[in-house]
Amino acid sequence: MFKNYLKIAFRNLQKQKLYSLINITGLAVGLAVCMMIMLYVTHEMTYDRFHANAKRIYKLQASINIGGNVMNMNYMSYASGPLVKQSQPGVESYMRTLDYFKPVIVSNPLTPETKFKEEKLVFADPAFFNFFTFNLKAGTAGDVLSKPFSVVISQDMAKKYFGDTNPVGKTIRLKTDSAYTYQVTGVAENAPSNSSINYNFVASASSLLAMKEAKNYTGEQSISGGSFNLFLLLKNAADTANTRKSLQHMADNNKGDFKTQYHLSSITSLHLANNFGDFSNLKYLKIFPLVAVLILLLALVNYMSLTTARATLRAKEVGVRKVSGASRKAIAAQFYVESGLFTLLSFTLGYLLCYAFKPWFLNILQLKIDNSFLYSPIVLMFLFGLLLLTALISGIYPSIVLSSFKPVITLKGKLSRQSGGTVVRKVFTTLQFSIAVGLIICGVVIDRQLYYLRHADTGLNRENVVMIPVGNSIGKNYPALNKDVQALAGVSSVATSHYAMYGGYDMFFIEGKTKQESVALASLSVDNKFISTLGLEWKFAPTPNAQLATRTKIVINETAIKDLKLPANPVGSIIDAGNQKLEVAGVVKNFNFSSMESTIGPLGLFIAADTTQAWGTMGCNLFARIKPHTNIPSLIGSIENIYKKYDQETPFSYTFMDDAFDKQYKAEDRLAAIFSTFTYITILLATLGLFGLAAFTIEQRTKEIGIRKILGASMATITTLLSTDFLKLILLSVIIASPVAWYAMHNWLQNFAYRINIPWWVFALAGSMALITAIVTISYHAVKAALANPVNSLRSE
Amino acid sequence: MIKITNLEKFYRTEEVETIALNKLTMEVNTGEFVAIMGPSGCGKSTLLNILGMLDDPDEGSYVFNGIEVAHFNERKRADLRKHNIGFVFQSFNLIDELTVFENVELPLIYTGVTAAERVKRVEEVLDKMQIMHRRNHYPQQLSGGQQQRVAIARAVVNKPKLILADEPTGNLDSSNGNDVMELLTDLNEQGTTIIMVTHSEHDARYSHRIIRLLDGQTVMENIMV
């Protein structure tokens, strides 16, 4: 019997090629989106679960309360580890790791001229590879980190610095506070993509203690905040509460100034709980599963709608089968088998689509997922569950509808009146188009807002400015570098700033008479060319010949006048900065020095003469304004040559100021890209749904169309007649979607201090797009019906 | 075999009630060949549908082989039907996506006959209907007469006790029509009870008895000699 079902399913599939294609593709697209999101969500949810002891590993964190302000301490002191183990019977062992906070310069001593800047240097206690489950390709877990200046490198790094040779026993140079030679004692598999501990180099903690800057990390001798991640392996996962209580008890007995609170977080919860780096991911994690379910639901609805729309074609078959002895259950089973087959095909196609578009999707999310993760049991389990669920749901409605056909009616070809479901279909089509229209509106608003942010006048000219970070290794040579770059033909002016633009600023507090009047003043240390090079405008220019470049003078912006309650023209006023009195030397007009999500805050510019040697020891950024029509690559090349003349230690790199500005909206860019993708998919699905509805409804009206034609209706009248009903649904969708989308976007825009007003035409645009799509879709059926020979349609009645 | 008493069937719309069968009483004995005739709308098809258990009556009794079936649910009716009744339609009602062999095989699948037994029985009946050479063709590739022979093959493959034929020659020319009537007569002579609805006096003459209906009631019965 099963074979018979499959046979007829396949023959129908072949016979109805277009429908089958639309049906399978629609479901496949929905499934592909679902799989991709599922992959992403599963990946996020399984962080750090691969450690054999995952259930017993906890991270110790603390928070202290300073006058009502809670300060979270993610890192503990070096001494905390042994002290905690000593005092807590529930702790089996501890592991301290320190993520070196800045990139280091790495080279193979055999080829010292090839240097790279590398990130992810971790210093760890000797038991690192026993404590965590990271596999060693070479080296023994217990020994690799036992000596100072021994390092385990990742497979990627082994390949990069040693090629195909075995690196164990060889040496590698890592420049932290100064350059040290390490012995490579092991090679570790790259950390899985769902690991919150990530490394290129794992060096012994004893190396850190032997470094010049060691005292920065190891000074504190009590259990307190510090620089190290402190992981505890508990003897029993159930000990968590006791250990926490006991630690807290110890803290409460401490007669320190501040009230300390200890937290033990399971390693498996760290990734989602401490999403410090990128909040947007957490946001996506909430939205995405919803989107996945929604899109899959739309796809399933389409599938069911299209399948039952074709029911008229199968009605006779159902009748014959029933007359031949098929029970309703047998017919339902048959259509279940058929849905199962379609689902399987869609699933396969969906999986291929998911595989093909995965890199693109992950790129938008700025995420890496190991290929091996795709075949992990949990993912396979989820995929199987998805297949089962889809097959189950997709079969329900067609089975119920088709198995209910009465042979008495279907065998006489009078199906149309009894197949029903028109209202259901109309509701679904309206819903689908509402979602599509809503997404179009949101997409356009997000796009407009991003355009506005990128192109708004921020008060400084960020076009054609290249920013070059200069490390402290340049020493006294900085003024010479600056002068040489200035002398290049393509460069119109050069300025220096401690931070890259949009890369940060310092903060200091100016105390007011009351606490509320205290002002957090952002400050930038810049040279005297900064203002002119970036095209900042003076509100009150300093007096000619004023010596700006002294540490007692400050240039402020307009907001600072207001916030510091200075006179309208504050030049010459004195700002009391605690131990220091600062004289306002001039006022620049407001400009955005950070993201446009916030308003322009008060700012002070400390101006230093570029001839001082301060830059050489602090490190800084050189800004070069490029003349129009300059060959940029060749200019960058020239700058690089100059740079290398003065500094062979720190590799050369550069960014353009406008890129840096745009980069601040990365999260929004991703949101926009994902929105537009989801929008396209929803439109596609909605269109397919409408296609099915139109086919179904028009087929039901065949006789009516035939009679109208015989009575003299023109093709145009009939097409209009058939289309109007659907267009009403689309208009209804626009009416439903517009306020919802407006509300959602209105709220989103509140995140930005600088924002657009939602223009009325967005709604009109979204509405027209939906209408045009709908008209094109319906026309196919309407025109076909209008062109049909009425003799045929009436005879079949 | 069949005994119906005071059978009633109404079709209701919001405003009108149409009586299709009006307290109809009749009996058909095992081995009989009965023709039912009457003008359009007299209730012929409704009667045939009820006799075939495709539809249920609103009032009255229907005893099939000694079992009262008038108020059976769909599942029970389907069960009784598949073992006892074969159908032949005016428009053949073959499934376009299945071959001749597969169409005929269908009732055997639903009665759970094993695959080997199915092949044997289908081949047997195709042979008898003289369309064995067309076994792998699809319905569209056959003439009307051949299609109706396939339909009859399908109706009899399960060896039903009763065959219900709804204008079996209505879509055929006279030569093919006669062939079909000969086939039905043969089947009847081998013991199958046949009830046939027809407009054709010529076809009705093949039967033992003609029941004439008007407005849902029997108006005349002719016994053929």
C-alpha cells in the first residue's frame, strides 16, 4: 500500500512540475532559514559544554559596592586562587588564566624579519590542559606549561610560524612589555568555535611572573579583584551553594572599606551571561528563534494552502479510492505519505540551501562556527526533530481536507462547493502580507536611519583622512615621522591625537557645588594641527599668539559651556579640576567625537605641541589628510615606507576615518542586512501563499467566469473582478501592518540621539510594493481564467 | 440480498427542500440483474449512491445481506462496501496517474490481498476483459470502450456480490456499449447481482427487471422475459 502511495505521489509530482517546484522550494526556503537560525542558537547555547568537567567548573567573580555604585569584577587577584582552595573544602582545584590585553608581536627567531601582530595570548597555570578539555596534538598535558617561558601554540599558529615542521622544542619570540623567547612545548587543537576561552598561544603563568610588568598583575596578596580569570573545579557540582555561602561568610568578616559580594558562575553560563563584547548577539538570540518559528510557520501554511488548492485535481482520485474500499484513515495516511515525501525533498533542498548560505549568514553575524559542529549529535538531533515536526504539521491539513471528500460529489466533478477553507486561506494570506509589509517598512526605516547617520554633518570633515596607529616603540623618532609624512605630495596636513578618532577618549570629573552639578568631561589629547586638519570650527577662537600647548590651557566645546555653567563667552574663564586649574583658551563648535547614538557631551581638548616627545612614549595616532585626486594606494605605500624607516618593531597598519565612523554602526548594519533578508523571504513566501489562494479561488469560480464570458464580459472585466478581492486583502494587510511597524520603529529610533522622523511615504512604498507583487501574482491566474474557453469550463460542470 | 423500506432522502438549502427519495420500498434478490430507469431528477443516482453505501438515507431502512446499514458510520460502510460492492461509472473514473494494472489492483490493496495474489488476480481479470495487452498503459492512452472495460475489471477484481453501474454505456458508442452490456450479462450469469441505472431502453433490455422511478417513487416495474 505504501508503495502505491509513493508511486502516485511521485507521478503527481512529475505531472505538476511548476506547482511541485513552488511548493518544495517554498518549504525549503523556510526550512533553510530555520536550520540556519537553529544552528546559530544551538551554537550559542552549547558554549563551553565540551569540557569533560563542564558541570563542575565555576568562575569566581566579585562585585563591590562603593557608595551605592556596584562595580563588577570579572577578574580576581593572582593570590586568590590558592587562598580560595585553602579555605574551601569543596574546591578540588583552581585555574588562573590571564588574557593578555593587547596584541603582541610574534616572530620565529629563525626568520626574525617576518613579524605579525597576534591576539589571544593566554597565560595559564600549569594544569591548563588537564583542567579544560582542549586536545593537545603534541606535548603532554601535565608538562607543557610547567616551566617559565614555555608556550603551547594552536594548530593555526604552528602552521603559520613553523609550516609543516614539528614546532615542539623550537623557540618563538613574543613581544609583550619587551620581547621574550619562549620554548614551544606543545601544539593544541584550535579552540572550538563555541569556547569562550580562546587562544593562539597559551604561555605558562610563571613566564608572566618573570616579566618586567609582573608586579602590575600579582601585587595584591588577598582574595580580591585583579587581572586573572579564576576558575574553580568543585568536588561536586552540588557544592556550589555551600562554597558560595562560605566565601561570602569570609568576605563579610573582612574589615575592608567596601562590601564585597562573591558570585560563582558555571562555565557553561558564562558566554550568555557575560556578553560584554557584543550585546547585539544576545538581542538576536531572543529575536531569532521567534523569526525562525514565524518563517517556518508561513512556509508550512503555504505548503498546506497550495496542496489543498490543488485538491480539486485529486478529488476524483479520492472518490475512486473510497469507492474501491479505502477508508478515510487510509486516504489520510496516503496524503501523509505524500506530505512526508515533499517534506523530505524540501528538507534536503533546505539543508543544501542552508549549507550554501551559511557562510554569508555567519558573516553578517560576524560569527564563526566550526564545520565539525554541523555534525555534532545535538545539531543532528535538532535537524531530525525539525524534519519530523515539519512532516507532521505539513500533512495535517491536506490529510483532513482531502480525506473528507465525499465520493458521491467528487465523482460527479462537483468538488468546489465542499472543499471550504477559503476563510482560513484569506486569514493566512492577510497575515503573511501583514508581516511582509511590516518588514518592508522596518527595513526602509532602518536603512534611512543608517543613511542619515552616515551622511549627517557631524561637525568635522572625516573624508580622506587616514589614521595610522603609532606604537611606543617609535620613541624619539615620532616628530621626524610626522614631518616626513607632512612632506609627502599627496598629504595636505597632518595631525596627532592620543586616540584614534571614534576610538575612545579620557574622562575626568569636574566637581560642582553639589553632586548633581558634577560634570564628566570627556577629553582628548591632540596636537595643535588637530583642529585645522579635521576642519573643526571655532565658536570663540583663542586670542592670536595664545600659547595653547600648555597643560594649564584647555579648549572646550559648546556643550561644555552649558554643562559647566560658564559665561556665554568663556574664554579666559577658569575651570577647577580639583588639583589643577584650567584656563579656557577657546571654544570649538560641537562635533561628534563618538557614536551618534548619544548626544554630543561636554569635551575638553588638551593641546600639545607636536615637537614634544610625549607622543613617543605614550603611543599615538597620526592623522593625515589626503589631497583630492591622490592615488591612495601609492600614498599609503609611501607612508608605510616612511613608517618602517623609523619603527621596525610595530607592524604598520591604517584605517580611514570615515570607515571608523561607519564601523560604529556595525550592529545596526547587521540588523539591516538580516532584516532585508527576512523581508525578501517573507515576501517570497507571502507571494507563494497568494499564488495558491488565487489558484484555489479562481478554480472555484470557473463556472461563474464561463457564464460571465458567454454573457459578454471582456477579459479586462474578468481580470479586474478576480483581482479586486485579493487586493482588498493586501490593503487590509497594509492597514494592519503600518501601525505595528510604526510603533516598533519609533521605539527603535529612540536608541539614537540623532534620528529621522518616519516619513509617510515609507508606508505608501511598502503598500505599493505589496500591491504590485500581489497584482503580478494574481494576474497569472486571473488572465488564464479569463482567457479560458467558457465551453470547456461549463461542460465540466 | 437488498431490502429497502420507506427510504427517504431530502436535499435542503436555506429556503427549499427537495425530496429525492420518497418512501421508496424495493427488494433485489441475489443473482438478479435490475435496471433502474426514469427521467433526470427522479432519484436514480441518489438511490444508487445509497445502495452503494456512498451516502446515507434520512429515513427508512436498508438491509444489506440481512444487516441493517441505514445508519452505519462512514468507517463501517467503507468496510462493508470494499468486500461486497463494485462500482462502474459513466465516466469510467480511472485514476490518470496509475496504469491499467495499478488501477485494477487498487481494491485488492485496500482489502489487504498479498502482492503475489494481487498480480494473479489482476492478470486473471484483465485476461477475461481482453485488455491484458494494455496492462502497462495509462488511461489516457486507451479508447473509451477499453477504459470502461478496465473500470469493470476493477469493479469485479474483488469478486463482489453486487455491482452497481451508473449509466455504464453513457459515454460509449453503440458497438462498445454492446460489448460492455455483454460483459455485465456474463458476470450476472456467473452469479453477481447487478443493479444498473440507465437512460437507454436498449441497455435495459439486458436486465431481468426494470424499475421505473418518478419523483423518488416507484411508478412501474417490468419483468423482462
